[in-house]
Amino acid sequence: MAVCGTLVVSLAACGGSAETGRAGKGDRAGHSEARKADLTRIPDVGDRLQKQIPADSRQVVAVYGEGVNDADSRIVLYTKSGSAWKEARTWLGHNGKKGWTADHHEGDKRSPVGVFTLSDAGGVLADPGAKLPYSQSPSFQAPHYWAKSHWNDFDYVIAIDYNRVKGTSPIDPTRPEGQSKGGSIWLHMDHGSGTSACVSLSKSGMEYLLRTLDPAAHPVIVMGDKAALKA
């Protein structure tokens, strides 16, 4: 089984986390108005990636990485009502232990930058009430030769549709673009440090996303380091 961008037999375990509040408002009303966000756009995402968000998408998971070589991320769920995007929930988490790349390859320990659909979910644990198709299987279990802190990484996962076949279990090994392009890149539970290429967040965060992300809302993930996202 291939998981989180590399093979189980050689995978350095993926990604601890905390939920966080929103930033405070500006001090002066004039400056605050001048900097007021365009609610028709996902904040801090430039035109290149903004245009890749499907017009019918009403749920976006935005992963704001720090620097291109950093493993820390802020993960925000946005929901759309009418033409306006609203921040629904925020968590702290992690991405690839070596940061980000626009040209991901198997084993590079970097998460791919881009916009990807979210179609399928699964995990070791029973379905917590997911709206996405959910596949429960012991095959998700992280190997016990990993550090014990990583054993629950894949209790819940949501497949990021990078180099995979939509409509299949996240553990389906098919790589349409070939093995060298990597695959099995997931949202999954966090263990407090960087991953092999996945994005990780708290168990409560994963449960919330599983119960909230709805195929009818055409959910996508927009992910990358801050500079790449703004480009």
C-alpha cells in the first residue's frame, strides 16, 4: 500500500495540531476599510490559483504553509454563501517535512502546491458520519515499526486528488501520471511534525471536515506556501 506520497515500506511517517481563533481587527477604521478583504475570493490566494477553484465549489480547504522549506501550516475551511466566502473553522497543522514544491515527485518530502478536488475518504476507524464516500479498512493502519506517536495518523484520512483515480478508496494504488509523480497524498491526523507530503491536523479537525465536506458542494483544497499561494 502506498501512503502519503511514498511506499509504506519506506515511508517516513506523516504529520499534532491545535484549533486557533481569528486575527484581531485593525486599529483604525480607515485603514481597516482599505484592507477589507474581497469576500468573493479566498484570502491571500493570487489570481493563478484563484482561477483554478471551480465556479461551482462552495467549500474550500485552504492550507497556508509558512516558507517554501517549512513544515508548519494553518488550515482554514471556507464556505460560500451566494458570492461570498466565509471562514468557518481554522486549525494549526503540518505539511511535507521539507516544505512545498510545484513539481512534486515520489519521496521528495514536499507537499504539492495547487488546487485539488476532495472526493473520497476512509481510515482505520469507523465512519464518523462522513458525507464523502468513506472506506473503513485495517489496511490504513500505520505500521508499528514507526514511532508510537505516528500509529494513529491514518485513523481518518481524506484523499487529496493528486495523481489518483477519483471515486476509489484513498488506498487505491493507481497512479495515472506514473509512480515517479508520487501519490497517496492525504489530509490525515497530525502527530506534531512534518509529513512525507500529506497535510495533517487534529483528530477533532478531521472529524469536523469529514462531517462537513459535501460532494454536493464540490469541495477542493488550495494548498502551498504563502508566496506560492499569492503568486
